Amino acid sequence: MRSSRFSDEQIIGMIKEQEAGMPAAEVCRKHGISTASFYKYKAKFGGMEVSDGMHVLTYHRRLRTRGTSHRELLDQTRMALACRLLEYSSKDIAEISELLGYAESRSFIRAFKRWTATTPARWRRGQTI
């Protein structure tokens, strides 16, 4: 795979130029890239700040040195959100699973059982007592 001649920070800067009002064609001309490359970069880096532009391998390495992983952080966040939604909202299990990024409710239920050793419905009932 060919690597880009631009750093992540430079690419994010190009996207910011376009978001600030400069036409995409002008940004491409200025930096000597095709519009296809620009939109590929925008799909990958759009919405990021320069400080967010950390390479994925660097991100995973830093997490590993801290004794955690992306999966663990994602699970912790999903569990906390799931518990709050189950306790403080009337949303059904399917809605909650969709909000948390699960394709199917049964995947969410399986993950919730792994986290708490009970189903979301039982957990919710236990919180209302």
C-alpha cells in the first residue's frame, strides 16, 4: 500500500481550508492533489482536529503501554451508557442496542450479560425496586 506524501496534520489542514469556505477544487490545486484523493482524505479524516490525527498504530501502542485496549475502553463506555439508558430512560432494548452501535439486539444482550452476568431486562427490573 502506498503511503501519502502528506502527514495526517497536513491532510486535516487541507480539510479545514475547505470547511472554512475554500472550494475543494482550489484546495486540490493549491496542494497538488486530485479531487478523488481529497474526498478520500475527507472521508478518513473529516471531523478531526490536528490533535486527533494520531496514527491508529500509535493509538493502539499508547493504550497498550497504559495496560488497556480500544476494545476495553469501548466496552467500558458502552456498559456505562447502557446502564444509564436502562435506568433513566424508557427506551426498549432494541433502541438501546442501536444507540450503542450494535447491529442486532442479541449482540447487545450477549455483551451486557458478559459485563454484568445478567440480561438488560433483569438489570432494569432490579434497578426499579
